[in-house]
Amino acid sequence: MVDTKKITKKMTKKCNDSLSSALLQKATGLEVDEVVEEYCHDSETDDLRLVKRKVTKKQLPPDIQAVRALLEYYGNNCADEYSAMSDEELVKERDRLLKILTKQGPEEDYDGIKQDE
């Protein structure tokens, strides 16, 4: 018999992890590739033929609303403190947190302790 509670719990965790990851990327800013392709009609084969493909890298800036959402979701004990902040104060807090995140290594946890895998 299938344990639906266990499956539901795993699916919820995966969904939360992917949403948290996407929200973190939006809050910290990210680089995306924009692809523009031009096609022309090939009369001999009656198909479309790729003529030009242009890939442009774009840097998306950090989003203050994503930062606010992360702070509210993960910082329930200090959510009132952050929701009372002005946009300028939130930008300063975001910059402070980004400095912390960029200083730590990929295997380190948020408090600087290495994670066990």
C-alpha cells in the first residue's frame, strides 16, 4: 500500500525547496541568457531554416519585494521588525545580508559552520 502522507510530504518539501531557491535567486539578483533566433523560409525544402541566433547575457538586479518575502518567510521572529522598515532600510539590510552570503563558502551554513552531507 502506498503511503500518501509520506509522498505528499516529499512533494511539499521539493516544491518549497524549488520556490525558496527561485525566491533567493530573485532576491540576490541573477544573470540570464536571452536568446533571439531568426528563421527564413527555405523554398527548396519547404522548411524553416535558422539564419541568425543571438545570445545576450542580462544581469537582473536584486528585487526588494523578494527580499521582503524571504525575510518574512524565514524570519518569523523578526518579521514585525522588517515589515516596519522603510524601503531604504530594507535596501541596507539586503546589502548587509548579501555581503554575508557572498563571503561564505558553498559548503558553509549561514552561521559559518560547515554542513555535513
